[in-house]
Amino acid sequence: MDPLEKNAIRRQAIARRQALDDGGQRSNAIHRRLLTEFPIRKDSNWLVYVSVRNEVRTAGILEELLLEKGHVVVPYCLTNNELGLFRLTDLQQLEQGAFGIKEPIPSLRDEHNVSPENLDTVVMPGVAFDRRGNRIGYGKGYFDRLLEKLSGECQKIGLAFDCQIFPKLPSEAHDIPVDHLVTETQSIRCSTEA
């Protein structure tokens, strides 16, 4: 895959996202659509990313999961470009961490650690997506490494604004697509036939 092509798409998608002046309203619409399409079950084990800068905001989703279930799993950055998984029970357990992203307080991490195989719903960010579920992230591969470790039953959901959906993204055989995309106007069941 041509890294220059990927970088050009990444730059274009970030510029589109930065041009939005109503990201909060759009994020609220995505939040409502997500939890309507994928109702929270008491026995479910969700991972939801903690949004940063102008990503689709997830604070409301995190709060709703904490209210409904008492916990939600959030990712945090490890030194080897992998993600640690933390069982969050209170938003006060987060502080500013790597890349300006709120992360679990380091002293709490060991006792709240979660194994990727235990997740059944993963809500992830991306810089760009296509309708087949291919995604381009920021280029560090954190979520790519996590996707490899999930159970086959885990539903993978990408959150994006409409402006981040591209007709077709470059992909490689080892790339793991998301199963669903939720934007402010649509819920897309991703298909390799798209």
C-alpha cells in the first residue's frame, strides 16, 4: 500500500473534520444513533475510546454506559504502540495522558486490567472509513493491534462524521475492517461487497 496515498487521505479527512463547526451537535446525533442501534445489555462488555480534539465526542456515551452498567472499558497507550484496557467505573479515574488523551490513572491500571477476548462491543475512532469497514487511523497502529486480539464474536463499530466516509480506502489482506459505521445521518452495516 502506498503510504503517500494513505497520508493524503489522512490529511484530507482531518481537514474535513476540522472544518466542521458543529461537531458537538453531530456527536450527539451519533451518540443517540449508536445507542438506538446497539442498545446496552446488562451482560455486555463495551470498550469505548476516549475522544480527543475534534474526533466524534464520546463523553456522553461513556457517561451513559457508566449509568446503565456501572462500568465501561477504555483504552490507554502502552509504550510498545499497543493499547492497555481499563475497566472504568468513574470518570474521575481518568487524567491527561499520552497525545493529550485522557487515560486511566497509572496506579489503578493493574487492578482494573481487562483482556481483549472479554470484549463483545468495541467502539473505535478513525480518521477515515469506507463502506466496506476499512479504516485509516493516525498511523501508529494501536487499534489495528487490538483488533487482532478480539474474539470473532466481538462487534466492531466505527464512529465518524459523514465527511470522514470515503468511497474506497486502500487496504491490505491483513487489515481487519469494522462491522458497522455510525455517523450523524446513517448507520452502515459494512460489507466486503460494498
